[in-house]
Amino acid sequence: MYPYIPNEDPSFSQTPLTIEMLLAEPPTYLTDVEEMLIEQRGMRELPFPGMDKSGRGVCLKNEVKACTMGALCPLRHIIKDKQVVCKHWLRGLCKKGDQCEFLHEYDLSRMPEFACSNRECPFRHIDPESKIKDCPWYDRGFCRHGPYCKNRHRRRVICPFYLLGFCLDGPLCKFSHASFDLPLVEAQPKLNFRPNYGVTCHNCHERGHKATHCPHLPAQT
């Protein structure tokens, strides 16, 4: 038997560790199973590319660009710049695999838009009214385009305290705080417009265009 030699380190404590102490400080090391999962040990290449991998997991090495198997990897390679979820993959019918231009991952914020009345629909439902922007000129008091404006004209009650100079509620006020700043005019790309002579403009009564594309509308400057 070896003689007992006390530890000279003042931080050393012979107090036995309790379960609460062990749970309060989780270990920083990884177990053998966790290391095998992260390093993806034992993964074998596919016999040929293009196989269905819709039921497989996501390749962790591909996310850090460290996968050397490429198209023969048995796990799924997800490209993060894909913006819309593949509707065929949701039904298990997509045959493109990693070569699909759509996302093979269930992300509700990137689900494609559809129109249906199913309450349990897995797709994203967006109100068309939410896409229409409020007219900044109408919010200032007057819009030259009137009912032909492409933006939304919404009537609001002006906050009397804001008109006097200060409102305690700030942006949480239920009344409107008018903005008198001039909106920035965004440069819009020119589209190839083909005249449709079966349509009559309600603004200038000429054929070939609608009132929303009327060239005689007053320009907002």
C-alpha cells in the first residue's frame, strides 16, 4: 500500500460530488458515439450517383465544406441559398435528389405559396393584402394618382398629441403619426410593354393600355 500524501493544491477538495453538481456542470468532452456521429465514421459511398436520399439525414461535413464524397455521399447535401421548399419532396416524389433546384428540408418560412381552404394544409398561407405597401404620399396628405395608385390608401385618424409636438405612446399609439418626409423614388426596370388594343384606359379613354399603366398620369416628384 502507498502512503497517503495530502494534496498541496488549495483548490483541491475532498468533498464528494453530488448529482446536482454533476448536472450543473455538463462535461465538455464528447463520447465515442458523439465523435463517430460528427466525423461520420463508417460511411460508405453510394454505388452510383443520383440515388434517392430523401429519407436520409443531412451531411454535417457538407455544411462546413469538408465532405469528400460529393455526389456519392449517402447523406443529403443541402444548399442553403435555396429559398423555396420542393413540393414534390414533401410528397416523396422528387427524383432529382441533391440536384434539385428547390430545398429538400421542411422549413415553414420557405414553403411555397398556394391557395386552398384546407385547415391542416402544410403550406404557407399569405394574405394578398399584406403584400400591398401603404402609399407614402397619401400618408403625407395627398396622392396625385388617386384611385389609380398601385399602393394602398388607408384612412387613419391623426393623433392630436402628435400634431401638438409629442405623444407619450410613441410608435405604440393607436392613432396615426403622420410622416412629412419625402419618400425616395426607386428606379424601376423598364418592362417590355405590349399594347393590348382590346383594353380601354379609364383615365385618358385611349385603347392599348390600362389606367394603371397610363402615360398621362401625373408624375410624382
